Amino acid sequence: MKGAGARAILDTLRDAGVDLIFTCPGSTEAAILDASSEYERPRTILTTHESIAVAAADGYARATGKPTVAYLHANVGLANGIAHLHCAQLANSPVVILNGTKSTVIANRGGFTTAPYPAEYVRQHVKSDRIALRSDALAEEVSRALRIASTEPAGPVYLGLPQDLVETDAAVPVRVAQSFPQPIARPSAEATAAAAALFAHAKRLVFVAGSELARNKASDAFIALADRLDAVVLLEDRRTIADSGVPASAPRYAGTYAPEHPAIAACDVLFFAGMPSPMEFEPSKKALVPTAAIVHASTDALAIGKVVPVDVGLVGSTAAMLADLSAALADVAVNADRAAFRNEAVAAHTERSRAARTRARKGENVEPIVVSALMAVLAEELPDDCIIVGDPVTSGAELIETVIGDSNRAYHTTSGGSLGWGMAAAIGFALAEPQKRIVSVIGDGVFQFGIQTLWTAASLGLPITFVVVNNASYAAVRAAIKRYRRSSAGPFPASDIAGIDIAMVARGFGALAFSVKNLRELPAALAAAGTHAGPCVIDVHTDSNDTGPA
Amino acid sequence: MKGAGARAILDTLRDAGVDLIFTCPGSTEAAILDASSEYERPRTILTTHESIAVAAADGYARATGKPTVAYLHANVGLANGIAHLHCAQLANSPVVILNGTKSTVIANRGGFTTAPYPAEYVRQHVKSDRIALRSDALAEEVSRALRIASTEPAGPVYLGLPQDLVETDAAVPVRVAQSFPQPIARPSAEATAAAAALFAHAKRLVFVAGSELARNKASDAFIALADRLDAVVLLEDRRTIADSGVPASAPRYAGTYAPEHPAIAACDVLFFAGMPSPMEFEPSKKALVPTAAIVHASTDALAIGKVVPVDVGLVGSTAAMLADLSAALADVAVNADRAAFRNEAVAAHTERSRAARTRARKGENVEPIVVSALMAVLAEELPDDCIIVGDPVTSGAELIETVIGDSNRAYHTTSGGSLGWGMAAAIGFALAEPQKRIVSVIGDGVFQFGIQTLWTAASLGLPITFVVVNNASYAAVRAAIKRYRRSSAGPFPASDIAGIDIAMVARGFGALAFSVKNLRELPAALAAAGTHAGPCVIDVHTDSNDTGPA
């Protein structure tokens, strides 16, 4: 039957519950595209650059927990997806890269857009990197890729699909499980008991909510355990966070993790719940963790103690681990020390937030716009249940401290440092959560990296609000030059990126767009974006000298 | 001394004659950028995406023959440069990738924007992929990278430069040769004699001018030998061509190589002079070469006979090889058969060109615009000595047949299939040849891949003319679906990329721009572009159904 190979791939994806295939196709995708018009699910979403396909798939996979496909063309298309794949890997996001490679007839001859070792492009970012060898195994290969990507610790998988195999008309057996069994591991009884003992005897206890809580829908169990123990709750360090593990509106919330956070400096027991080991931007002169006893839980055994030593490691399913801890601590007594410590930490956080808002408000009528004031207006104007996708580089800390603040907003970002991720990932969140307001906060450098996002967002009519923190520079580069020089004086070569009219470019892509030079104009622009049936870009011109932490 | 490491790198590049460093920097480039403001040469050119840096370096390296640097940031910046690096590799272009990696202190800890094996991203596209291990060897490492990239067969090289090594303040010995000795190899006497014997006795002789002739400045020697032997001259196959080896205005020129070219089908001896073995787009149903005796010359021994067997292989320096052949054939007699064959081939080519121009002119007032008519107007309006940078995908054959035609125009393109190359490479040609008109002919899909080119071109005021063949579709995908279906009927999913106002986007980037819907408007737009002191984008709306060869 014509298209048997392509149909076997699409049948396998559909039966496994895959909703979307993001692609930027080439000639190797002819058979899949030809068959795709007969499938309501998986739906094929066109992007105009492979980087967009990968980050959009990452966003959708994070929002739904489902493996999501980026179907990339030949060696060049695959190469264009690598940087954002690194982001999906760090977020344990089950992005399945299907790579349409050229026919096996010409691959080893160096035919057009072939590479001798395509899997080597992505090997260090995926859990598996096979290339299909037989057309009669296409369904089996796709099914295997989906199972490996979904199994915790979840993560990206690569599967090469040579054109001649996909174009087979011979019957391909499809024998796929309707859903994959998720093997549930739990920590040993000894490790659970050791962690419970530390928690029970702690006097100054801090729980850090990691991204795994969001991925594994374990936020409520985490919050319940923190309640019972009266632990201070923090969000994961902004260097490693992918997804907010709990809403910042959670009881006992006292800000984001940082070694210099007063509660971290003072705590005696620290629980890293479902997150990586700390990640350094540059070699740190200060300790990354306090001298407290540390319990580190993760679905990824190798993440535990990766950078800093820990006292107790808990490996296993996030939900099962929290259930075990909850059972072990069922009878824990109220502890006055912990209550006092928690009280103080939350009160101090509230006071810091209040003071920051007051400072920021003072800047609200200043021109050029300062970032802290911009974030304060966003915090005030955006709905409390919107989804914030963050990729603003040097403004990242202020985004999370102010716009997430103590709101109910979900936060998604990348620790991968791949510019443009936050624009394209917003497509995935918008498709997964059409009832939510999606706000992507980005830098002006990022805008040029994620620019093709606008084509897909406009063509699908996705009502994403893009807020550009436009300081007309590579602020991170300037900050690095300042650190290197130990001085703010002198020239900053190769960091001035002024000269682009972002609003005009956005309109050219079919987006609604505003150029904002005074924050008084921002509320109306946000309101217009909120009712527009397509993407809106709000280009906020901020002070070029306000380029974030040195 | 502050900045000793960075200065050693810049001194080494300057002393070796490197003119330009294209970069899209990050924090790892702080020391290099800080030092760079003291150097007039190499000049640092800012791009706003790494893909632009790599292709621009490729263009400059091809135009000048000099190794040219793309300085890429960390693992994500390197990843973004891979697809165009593949193009530089296929063109044997000495692009030197300097990759600012994170400090050795945090690299193995999985610090921010690290990858465990950065060199694996690019290994299959470079001649060498070292990572510097010691700060006192920085100059030596850079010097070695330059020598390897420049040595024939030339090609890209990768060098990782960890941030802590580059930021050393300790003295770094710089002991670089002022220029690299280019070892000159020549084919064995036996091989030269065998080739000369075939040429001397040929009755129907065809010389195909390969891209190496341009790179090694051997066009005149090639033309002189073709004159002496009265050989038909063709340009390299459009599937493999990187740079036009001779101008199409050369005597005896009869079009581009294709297995179905009448002179190729009929010749008895064929000379592939300085080019790769044929490259297949898809498995070919027809023979890639005729049954003629084949002499294949290249600086790359492994290119000879790579896909099709040859009778005589000549490996060595292009110029030396041509000199040897010229000496061996000094006394060759005039051959009436060859003269008649050449006469007929050139006359037939002239007639085909005339007929094509006549057909194309008939389409000049047709709306929507057809590609052949667009190319005819470009052929007529553009100066005879301009540089054409081609990346129009399905319109590639018509571009070379008509706009190169039998003109004196230089032609540069990629056989790498990495969309966007032709926009960014034009930056390199414009910087290398400021006295020449640079015209980049691209597709609308390509425009979105190379879009950040406009920022650098506008900020430098580079007078590049970008002509967009805008069929509002991924025409190559549609053509592939037609081939696959063996039918033009039915839907073409994921190939409609209408909806972007390319002229408005270009204006947003600071370019002059025109939207052309009737070819009568094109001459004025080209004239305005020719006098504008910056980039100009001419968006030509062509028939969406005129999507190139099926």
C-alpha cells in the first residue's frame, strides 16, 4: 500500500498519544507529509526554522507531560535544532527528534545534505540515538524512541529515519503499547528513614521545590509535606530552574534559592526536591550550598551530588518518594524552632518584596525605562494565572522575583542558555493551554534568535504576548566585560545591537506590535495584546545602561 | 600583563594575515573583546546569530583565499554554526572556528552552557578539532589551526579556547610564521602522461571547470589549456559547485555540466578539473557520468573517484598540475574533430540560451511573475562584473543558466543545502570586494533562515542587493511530494509559508526594501538598490505554482 511506512510511523505516534509533530520539512519528509493530511492526530505544525520546532515541542511536552515530536530534515535541519535540544535535555523534556535522513543508497556516497555520522550531532543531548536500519522495523523504532523519552528521568531521544525506508509501500507491523508503563522506583527504606530523621530533628528547615515537581505533578504532595513540617519553601535556583515546582503563592513561600538567601545561610537542614545539583555560570568564589545537612531527591541518580556533596540521596519517582516521606513523618511533632524560623523567613521575604516594589514604583515614570519598574508593571497588570515563559537573559532574576513574585503564575524557562528558546517554547505552551494567557518575556538579542516564532504564531493565530526587554545591547556581554575589567569604564565592543525596529519587524510577520518608551503606555498595550487573536509583540525600550548584574 | 592571553591570540591572527573575526559573542569572549578595541586588524565584526558569523567568514575566506575566523560562544553558539560550517567544508573554505568555551574549572561539572564533548558537534566537518589545554600554548594552538585550515585541500578547523586560559595575564609566547608555507604537491609523471595522452587523442573533449580553479587562482591556466586543446568548457554541475571556476564569458564555454548535456552525452574524454565527484540529490536513475574516459583532478586525493570511477586521477596543487599538463601538451597538434565538436557544442549552447531568453521575455508581463522571466530581467539589468551569491533552492538552475548565462559575473553558492547561507555569505563577499556589486538571490524560505544578515549588513552599511524569489512556499518540499506521489494533484501540507511581508520586515532591520509584483517594477528597484549605501531587499512575488523542477 502506498505510504505504508509513513502510516506506520503516524499510527504509532497516534496510538501512543502523541498530539503534535513540529516540523520544518524538506524533501525527505515527502511521504510523511503526504500521509499526514489523513491524520487528525498527530497534527503537523509547520515552523520556518528547526530551532523553533524543537523548542515548541519542548514547551508542549513540558505542559502536557507527553512525548512530542520535532521532525527535522536531513543533517542541516538536525544541526539547527541542537542548541534548543540542549535546553530540552536540561529540563528532562521528552522531545523526540525524528530526523528524515537521505536514502541509504546515497548516504555513504556523501549525497546532498548527508553527514557521515548524523547521530553525533546530538549524542550528548539524548538518551538514545539510533538510526532505523529496516523499513519493517519503523513502528518498533518509533515506539522504542517514545518509551525511552518518556521513562523517568525523561529526556530527548533521537531517531534517524532514512527516506527510502520511510517511503516503503510494503506492510509494516504496528504493535505498539497503547501507553508505556512508567516503572516506579522508590528510594530505599534506609535512605527514606535517614531523610525523615533529618527533617524531624531540623530546627531551621528549608524545602526547595524543583522542576521535577511540575513535570511529575507532585506539587501538592510537596506542599503538604512542607506544611506538616513547617518548612520554609523556596523555588529552585534561577540558574537551574526549568519549570516552577510550586506556585509562588504557596504557603511558607519565601523566594528563590540562592546561597546568599538569608534562610539558606541560616538553615540546618536543606531539602533539594526534584532538581539538579547547582549549576555554575562561572567558577564561584562563594560556596554553592550552605553547611546545612542536605537531602537531595531526584528521578536521576546521577544528578544527586553531581556538583556538591549531599548527606542523603533519594532516587526514584517524585510522587512515590514524597509519599514514603509523608508516611515516615506522619506523627512528627510541631516544632517551635521551625515555626519561628519559618515565620521570620516568610516575613523577611514579604518585607523584601514590598521594599522592592516600592523602589520599582519610584522608577515608573523614569525615561529611559528601568527594568525593575517594567517588571513591577508587568506584575501588576498581568492576570494571576497566566503562564510566564522567560528568556530575558540579564533580566531573568528580576522577572522571577517580581513577576512571579508571590503570584499564582506558572514559570517556565531554560537553564540551557540557548537564546530564542523562550519565544519558540511559548508556541508549545499556547497550544497545550489555550485557556491560559501566555506571556513570553525576552531580551532584544533573544528576539533575533527566536524571530521565526512569529511566523508560526501568526499563521496559527496564537494569542501569545511577547514582551521584549529592549536595552539595545548584548547586556550579558557588557556585564562580562565589566567583571573581567573590574571596571565599568571603557568601550564595549561587539555588544551594541541597536538599529532594529522590533515593532515594525513584528508587524511584517503579521503580529500586532507596540513600541513602548514610557511605562504609562504599557498597560494599554498589554490589554490590547490580551484581546488580540494572534501574537502581539510589545517592544519596551529600556535603559541601555541598566544591563543587569555586573 | 592584563589580557596577555587574548593579545597572544589576536597577535597571532594579525601576524598570519587574518583580516576579520566574525562573532556573536557571549560572556566567554570578554577578554578577547576587551583587547580587540586596540587592534585595527583583525577587525571584529558583530553578527546577531552564529549562523551568520560562519557563512560570512566562509564568504570572506572564499573571496580572499585567507583563513577567516568565526568566534563562537560556548556550546550553544557553536551548535548554531554547524549547518553553515558544513557548507564551508564542501567549498574547502578555510573557516577557523574559535570557540570560547567555559572555564576548565566548571566544564566537567556541567556548568552553564557547557557540553561534555563540544568538538563532537563539528568533528565531521573540520580538519582538526582540538581544545587548548594550556594558556602558554594559546598562540601555538591558533597558529596550528590557521596552518591546517589553509593547507590544501583547505577547509574548516575547530579550536576550543577555554575562558580561563584566554583570560590569563601571564605572558604567552607568540612565535608564529608570518605566512604559512603552502606545500606544493604535483601528480606523478605517469599520471600526468596518461592524462595528456587521453587529451591529445581525444576527438570530443570536454573540460569541466571546478570550484578549485577559483580558490587557487588557476582559471587563466585552465582556459589556456582548453584553448590549446580546443576543448569544450563547462562549469561544474550545479549540485556540487561552490564557486565559478571560470567566467561564463570564457571562450569555448557551453553551459553547466549535467549528464544530459548534449556535449557530455557525446564526448569521448572528460576532464573534471578541480572539483568533487558528482553529488546525488536522491538516488539517480540515470548514470551520473557518460561512458567517456574520465580524468579527475583535485587537491583532495579522496575526492577523486569518490562516487564514480575515473580513468586517471591527478592529485596535487591545481596550478602545478595545470602547468605539468601544459608542458606535456606543448606540441599537441590541431585536431579537426575536436574543433568541429567544440564548434557544434558552443553553437548549440548559444542557440539554447537565445531560445530560453526569447521564451523568458514572453513571460515578462505575466502576473504572477514566472521565475524564468525574473531571471531574464536580472540578466539584463545587472552589471556584467557583479558577484552573484546564489541560494534560491528550486530556482538555482535558472539562476545559473540565465543570470550567469555567458556573462562575466562571478558565481558563489553552496552545495550544502543549509538555508540562509546565501544571505550571510554575501556579507563576506561585500567586505572582501567593496568595489563590486554584490547580489544575493534567495528564496523566501531562505529569507527567514538568513534574516539576521540584515542587521549586520545595515549596521555596516553594506550595499548588498538581496533579490527574494518569493513563491510563498517551500517549493522544494512541494516538488518532492509531487515526485513521491507521481502526481501534481492533492494537498501539500506544511509547505505554505505565505503571510510574511518581507519588505516590511527588511525595513524594520534598516534595509531599503521593495515589493515587486510585476517585472516592469524591477529595473527601478535594482537601480535604487545599486545606489543605496546599505542593504536593499527586493521581494519579488512569483507564481506559487512555478515551483521549479518536479
